[in-house]
Amino acid sequence: MRLLFIGDVVGRAGRLALTETLPGLRRDWSLDCVIVNGENAAGGFGITEAILGDFLAAGADCVTLGNHSFDQREALSFIAHQPRLIRPANFPPGTPGAGATLIETKAGARVLVVNLMGRLFMDALDDPFAVGAREIAACPLGEACDAAIVDFHAEATSEKQAFAHLMDGRVSLVVGTHTHVPTADHQILPQGTAYQTDAGMTGDYDSVIGMEKEEPVRRFITKVPGNRLEPAAGAATLCGLAVETNTYGHAIKVAPVRVGGRLSQARPDFWETK
């Protein structure tokens, strides 16, 4: 199965890069399933139902969130009737929405998608290791699903790496989000789980993690609150991770994806382009 995970879409520039680029990637690479992190899609903070609709129409099969899940208050209501939008599974009981979903591809394959949020340097939530293990046990790879993807939204690289090793062989992919900078450690772990510490953002990299530079720089210098942070509006780089799995749901190929914008370009060399 051919899987593509796309990192945090930031603001209008990121949305434009996604909606203009994804349809072609889906066609040219014959992708079976595409997962997009959309927690920064609406002005850098949260997601709206209209934006979710645009992502699904462009070719996303599921959209994951993170610590900005409900910054747009409308998400509190529409997430309940949008099964392809999920928020971290370790949010408190009673939080609207679900933390995992099972996607059926056009070919009839089943893809489990789980969203988790780390606790180091972030909000105090339930244990992502225990919650993640529970979600995976409820839908085991090779039995109840043909592939399993975990978006681990976290600040600390150590927490992401530790979780990936815990899940090695039990899921197809563990990929980190949240820090908005693509890491160079894409790999397949010993038991067959693909991994990258952070997929990077889909946004303008002439910025401070996707935001216009001036206000973040001023805040670091003065330590005084100022203007609202605004997403950078330049040409965006679509960043993510391409994974191919075998019949057991284990990863056999993995490669970073960087398309457009300022960063060096990267595409998987193991998928023929039509």
C-alpha cells in the first residue's frame, strides 16, 4: 500500500500548497491513503469545516489535529459529524470527537489512523503511551486493519522516538508533528515501522515556524506581548513522508517529501511518476 502523510498545514499559504499539489501527487504516485495534519490551517490556529472540506476534496482521506484542535470554536460542534477529522485520543473523557478512525481505501483496504499528543513541554493530558497501546490493541495490524498510522503531536524528540520504539512492528508508521521543522531521520525500525521525528510543516519557511517573522522576533527580544501572530504568506513547501507497506502492513520503503517553496526538494525515487 502507498501511504502519504503531510505535516502541519499552516495558514492560507499552506492550504494553497496542499490543495494545488495534492491532487497531482495522488494521481502520479497512485496513492492509496493520504493523511494531513490540519491543526494550524485556519489562520495558524485550528481548523474550520470549510477548510476540512477543501482538504478532503483535494485528496486527503483523514485530517489529524493537535494542541490547537479547538482554537476555532466551530470545531467543537462539527467534529462530531466528521468521522475523517480526529483529535488526540488522549484528550480528557468527554472531549468532542474521536482520537482514531478506520479508513477504507478505494481498493477496499483498511487503514487505522490514530492521533496522540505528547506531554513533555505540553498540556497535561492522559498518558499517550497507554492510550496509544489501547487504540492499537483494539484494531491490530494484519487482523482488523491492513495499515496503521500514528500522528504523534509532540514537542520532545525523545518522547516521539520512545513511542515509535514501543510501537515498532505493531503499526506501519509513527510520524511526529508539531515542531514544524522536517527532521532528517526517516527510517524503518527493526520490526517494520516507518518513522520520522517530525514531518515538518506545509507552509512558508521564510518565517518563524510558519508565522510572519517580525512579531516572534520582537517577542523574543522584548518579552512584551504585542500584535497577534499572523501566518507567513509566501510560497509554501509541502512537507511530509511517503511510505510503502507490504501485505503484512509493515513498511518496506520510506522517503521524505518536500515540494515547492524554499526548502530543497525531495520526492520518493521508488514510485514511478506517470
